[in-house]
Amino acid sequence: MEGRLATGLWVAAYRKRLELAGIPAYVTARGDDTAGAVLVKLALLDGTAKLYQRTWDYQTDSRGWTLLTEGPEAEVDDSARRQRGMDPDLWVIEIEDRQGRTLLDEDGLS
């Protein structure tokens, strides 16, 4: 895990960035503190949501965030539940923001 933050520390830092930006965020599923993967659900507060996952880009040899699914919030929740069913070490962070801000494109969050 060289060069990577433990997941629990990354989650804490991400939540702090969101808090400082005035974006409510909640951990809805806690995974492995050391190496669990993370899903970020963005609830747009209009009945829809988006679910993001961190992926590895082999072309650029870097990690980034990609949209896993989007649509009615209940369907996005089902997708997150299915992912968690396959990986109990998975973290799920839920953000509530009408403007669609996740801050995932900021430096240090890949």
C-alpha cells in the first residue's frame, strides 16, 4: 500500500473537505479501515442520485473517479447495496448536494 492513505484516514479527510465546503456527507457503510474500497453516492435531493467508484486507469497509471450508475435514488441505493454485498470491506459515503458537488475532482482525492 505504498504511497496510499489508509482508507479510514482518506474518508476522514474527504469528509472534512466536504464539511468545509458546506456539503453534508455521511458514512452509510463502514468498510475496512486499512484497504477498503470506497463508493461515493451523490443525492441531488430531487429523487435522483449518482454513484461513483474509484478506478485505476492503466493508460495514465493513475487512479480516478468514474460514474458507476445514476438515476432514481432507490435504484442507486440498490446498486450500492449489491456492491457492498460482494465486498463487505467497501465504504459508502453519501453526499447531499443539489448543485451536484462531490469535490472528487480536487487534487489529492484520487
